[in-house]
Amino acid sequence: MERETKIVMNKKIAFIKIIKRFGEQRLGLLFDGSFEKMAKTAFSCNWVYASQKESMASLFEHPFEFYDDEEKALKRFEELKSRGYDSYFYHAEAHGGKACPITKEMLASPRARQCYVVLHEAWHSTSRLNEHNFDYPWEESTGRVVGLFGGIELAKELGDDELLKECVDQETAWAMFADFVNAAHEQLSKAFQQNTAPEEIAKIKKELNKEAAVLHRKMPESWEKSELDKEINNAVIMRYYSYTVHYPLAKKIYEEEENVKHAMARFVGEAGQLGMKQ
């Protein structure tokens, strides 16, 4: 049994290396030492988001607090929640900083998700090393295209029909999720600007959770679908809006190019004229 487990583990690690090689050789992504070694057992990637009940502005200087210890992150999340803030805890497979290891969460993820995460995080390190100086939402939204459509291109290159279907379903799910988040952000933002009463804000959130349940039933099986199981509140919308706000534009650019590498060049070249630079 132990030998079989090791064989499966090595096979999964080998696939991560295939994704990384594709990112480097076909897309020109820079990984900055990431996905080379296995993580130490205690290491994980965790983010905590929080906002007031009547605002989507982050409580923190940055949009989030990052923890490499899941227990500490959960403790912080519960603390903020108990203090009456809209809070969100996000436990993920990787981060976009220097030398991110291969985590147990990464190896446990479906292959389509692995494709997305590896390529998306490499877009962050590429942007950092090349000093793109993107606005945060532009980097995240374009990174979604790099990860999602990069996975589709890899599946086609490998001739892997099963992986291709998973990657296409993943993008379909994300596009549905992005439309939901963008609409929810617009609805809540208007309510906050109009100083809508707290009880009315609560009603809006209740309806958004009902809409999320309906969307959940329609969405293909995916990581995005599992996110709709969580309570929809200001912190959730705030967190994802950075990834969704420019996704329609970034996807349009990709569809015009029909090629991730060419789309990436436009993401960089047109960022200034689009007002997407810091």
C-alpha cells in the first residue's frame, strides 16, 4: 500500500512539473523558484478577508491577511466573525510569491484546478519580476485567463480529452461565478452609496444567497461551485471582485487572440492605456 501511495504521489508531482514546463516553454512564464519542492507538512496557504456589514472596504491595509498556518488563519477568521464583521476564510493550494512549494492541497486537487493554480500563480511572479506594476484587480483578472485558458491549451497539446473537458467546464463555471460576483458587487455598492438601512442590506444578502444556491445547481462540477456553498457576504464579494471585475475584458482579449501567450502580451502592452497600472 505504501509503495502504491508513493507511485500515485510521484505521478501527481510529475504532472505539476508538466504544467510548469508548459508555462515556461510555451507561455514564457517565470516561476521564481516555485513548484520545485514539496512543502513541509505544517505549511499551507491561507487568506482572511473582513469588512464592515455596511461596506465592502477591507478592514486591513491590504485586501487580506495571509497565514501559512491554517489553524492561526481560522482562529483569526472566527475572531473577526465574532466581532460582527463580514468575514471570509480562504484555504488554497499555492501563493504567487517566491519559491512556493508543492503543497498537499495542490496534489489533492483535480488536474484542471492544478493547471489553473500553477499557471495563475506564475503570472503573479512573472508580473512581479518584470515589474508590470498592474493594478491588483487587473493582475488577478488577467491571471484568471492565463490559468484557465492556459489549462485548456495544455490539455489540447497533450491530446488529453478528459483533461480538456475538465478545463472547459472549469472556465464555464468561473464565467458564471464572475457574472454573479460582478452583479452582486454592483447591487451592494449602490445600496451602500444610498445609505440603505441595515435591515434592507440584510435582505439583499439573503436574496444573493438564494441566487447562489440556484447558480450552484446549474454550474458544472468545479472548485468554483464549492465556493457557492459558503455564506455570501461583503467579504466574499470584496475578495472575488478583484478576480472578476475585469475578467470579461481579459477574456475578450484572449478570444480575439485565440492564444494565451499573445493575450498576455496585450495584457502588458495595453495596461497603461486601459488605466490598469499603479
